[in-house]
Amino acid sequence: MTVHIVHVVHRFDTGGMENGMVNLFNTLPPGRFRHTVVALTDFSDFRRRISAQAVGFHALHRPPGRGLGWMARLWRLLRQLKPDLVHTRNLAALEAQFVAAAAGIRATVHGEHGRDVFDLYGRNWKYNLLRRAARPFVSNYIAVSRDLETWLRLVVGVPPRKLHQIYNGVDSVKFQPRAGARPAVLPPGFADAGSTVFGSVGRMVEVKDYPTLVRAFIRLRQQAPERATQARLVIVGEGPARASCLDLLQQAGMAHLAWLPGERHDIATLMQAFDTFVLPSKNEGISNTILEALASGLPVIATAVGGNVELVEDGVTGRLVAAGDAEDMAQALLGYLGGPAAARIAEHGANARLHAERRFSIPAMAEAYAAVYDQTLGYRR
């Protein structure tokens, strides 16, 4: 019998959580599971990355504010779809657990993929009151990091028997280390064979804190002008912080040394054009872009927050730095800059690739999700 799962999210758009869902849909056997995605607000063309099976999409166009009309629309949709299991993700979709219960669905899963800037450490008492109220309606929880698993247990009060920690997987075939010359994907004349390209990929929103990376790059150029002659910065992604980052670079007279192209869909090739990957987030669950960088054989400089400390081994696969500290990040960038750092880049990059292959396979992730789904359905039966 094929199990029908309805996945409820706030919005299905470009992002790490959505990328993990795409990998899951493309890997779980279609004869074993079929999927429908319900976006409380809307969805984008990012869904076209799903290639292994047909996945239905519904948008409820939930308006901002506290209106409850979306709940009635979701209840009617769930009654129509008749899923075997409902899987909600993150706080923004958690209220759908109450609607699923009202619709008679008793097999449910809730996933925590990370916290946003308005509640970086999961301490907001109103949000936690909602999380605790939803506990009786959630059959099982999935946390993408040990950090989130511990928080769900100690702060939200989820019983250990309901908790499952599953790391995201990464496509180690699609994301490969560079072989030979840098691919011709950067702007003409931007970087040559002697350049050191520091790259990042992500949504340019407040929690990702890209202005700190830009300030660190500016400090690097100012503090070590001779060594930093060949340093270049690439930030791939769209969002409100893009304009402020461009302003910072312009004011420092360094706009020509950075490339911020907005959203791109050739990330695997772009990763091969980088020499070191940098993620300046204020908080993270498990970063898909760090996983992709590791698989691409790149050393990773990341802030020591959330799940980052579970992905990056300081001094082995990269460096961990303090969040929001541009000086600390600038010193980390310096450690991977130019000819003297070539051996360190090669060593940490090789360690990174091995780390990705051994610990973060997509098939292992998908089978772990399948086991939680099977357990949830078996328990409820």
C-alpha cells in the first residue's frame, strides 16, 4: 500500500528546508510513499526540482495577521486529500497540527529545521507555549541537528521516545571538488588562477548576517593589503540584505572586488569556482549550503552557532568563528588567503569531501525519514 503524506509548510520557495524536501521526494520510493505539499502562503518554481515523481502543490494564500480563514480552508483540503500522515515543518506551520487533529488525522510528524532571527535561541515564551500546546497532537518529531533535538527535549518538553534526529543529506555526485582550472562561471576578468575566491550561497535575510561577511572582507583588504591583493568575494542569493551589502562595498571602494549576482541555479558549478566557503549566520539548523560546500571539497568558515558546530570541525574541515564578529571572521579569511595557505586549503578541502561522503548521504537521510513515517503509522494503527 502506498502511503500518502501531506507536507505543510509556510511557503515553498528557495531555501535549505525546501532543498531537503526536494531531495527526500526524489529519493523515497514512489511505490512506497506519495506526497502532497500544502503551502500556507504560496509556492514558487523551486518545486520544479522535483524530478522522480509527481507531487501535488496547493497554496492557501494565508494573509498576514491572526485571521483563521486559512484553518477552515486547510481543514476542507485535508478532508478532501485524506492523507495517511501529515508532516508540518517549523513554527510557522505548527498550527496546522491542530487542524489535522480536527480533520481526524492521527498520524503526524513535526520537523524543526532551524530558528529565525526573531527567536534565535528558542526562548520566546509565547512561541514555546504554542509548541507545548501542540505536543499531544504530534506523534513524532524530527530535528535536523543535535542542537535542535536537545532544545526540543529540554525547553519544549518533547518526550525522548518521540524525538528523532536526522541530518540532511547532500548529493555528493552533483557536488564535486574542482578538477583542473576554475570553471568560467564568474564575470570575465573577475578572478584568475592566482585569485582566492571566498564564496557564500544563501538567502540574503537578517538571520544569515551577510553584512558581517562583507565587513570582514573589507577589514581583510585594509589590514593585509599586500596579501589580500588577489582576494575576491562572491555572495550568491537574493534578499533585503543584498542592497546594504552592495552599499558597504561601494562606500569602501571595493565593489569591483565582489560579485553579488542574486539568485542563481548553477550552484554546483559556482561552488567549484570558490576556494573557500563562508557562512556568517546568526543561527542555523543544519545548513544545506555548508553540506554542499563540504561535498565540493571546500574548507568552510562558519559561525559557531546551532548545527554549524556539528558540520564544521575547527582546524580540520575549516574554521568556526564568533557570530557577528567581523574581526574574528577577517582573521579566519586571512588563514585561507594566497599562496602560503594553499596547503591548508587542499588539506581541509580533502577532509571536507571525506566528511560529506561518510556522514551525509541522501539515501541514508531518506531511509531515516521513511523509518519515522513507518513507526508513526504503525503506532497509530
